[in-house]
Amino acid sequence: MKIKSAEFVMSNSDVAKCPKGMIPEYAFIGRSNVGKSSLINMLTSRKSLAKTSGRPGKTQLINHFIINKEWYLVDLPGYGYARVSKTTKKIFQKFITQYFERREQLVTAFILVDIRHKPQPIDLEFMQYLGEGGIPFSIIFTKADKLKPKAIDNHVEDYKNILLETWTEMPNYFITSSSKDIGKDDVLSYIDELNSNMKPTA
């Protein structure tokens, strides 16, 4: 898939005010220091479509971007470790939950995980939440340029071992690096494939 256009549409904290219609949506979410904005900018080949910040927790709203005028990329607030008050965190954690439980347009979610670290409980718990809710998702391992290939394989294997204790199979996953453009084509091809499968055939 070639990204010809990527435009900001809206930000809000009310799921009911998200775009109407049935344009397919792909939601990106992860811990607040996982490199989500950088990944979105890499995927769309835009340097500042999503705002990057050295301060974790910058994204605190549901952000919709229309891609190629065909599908929405949805940038969701990060979970955990954000430098915001407990009250603020509860508010946007609530609308994250509402988004996943109410948004019929959602095709799949992408959970971003920092490949440099061993499996974190907060990431595993979120995967469990989506799995129990029957919400499709893939894992995007970020910052792959920071590790050697063997270490990457080992960390992915750690996730497999833990997830397969309760899952019948490992969720779909991608290895990425925003700074090196690693995994970009794989993620976009997957989205393109899902979009194609939804189009009616003659």
C-alpha cells in the first residue's frame, strides 16, 4: 500500500462524537513511552502527523486520521506511566474502554510493545482484555533497531511462551523500527489485505 494522503480529522474524548459512517478503522495503542507517534509518522511517511514528545502521555484524546480517503488510523492514549493526574488517567482510560467496546467500525487494534523489554504485565493484561472481549488485535514490536536479531527473537519467544499458556496460538505480530523504516511495508500490506477482504466482490 502506498500512502498518498494522510489528514487529521478530529480529536475528542467522546466515542459518540467519533466520525459517522462505516469507514474501516485501525487503532494504535500501547504504553505511553512505546514510540507510537514515531511509528504512525513512519507508516504515513509524514514527519509530524502525530505529535511526538519526550514527555510520555502526550496523547490524551482519540485522534482520527483519514488515510488515502479510505480508512481511519486511530491514535489512542497510551496506558500506564503517563505523567498525568490519577483523575485525568481514569477519564481517558474510560474512553479507551468505551472506544473498543462500542466502535463497530474498528477492524483491528495494534498493540505496540517495546521489544527491548521482557514481557510487561500491563501489556499482557491489555492483550487479555482485548482477547476476552473478542476484539481482534496484532502486536507491533517497536524499537527493533536497538537490539541484535538474536535478542529480538528471544524477546518474541518470551511473549509466545507466556501467551500460549492461555491462548491457542500466538497473535499476529510485526517487528518494527521507526528510525530505520523496519516493518513499515508489512504493517501497511496487512491493513491493505484486511481492507480488500471487506470490499464486495463482483
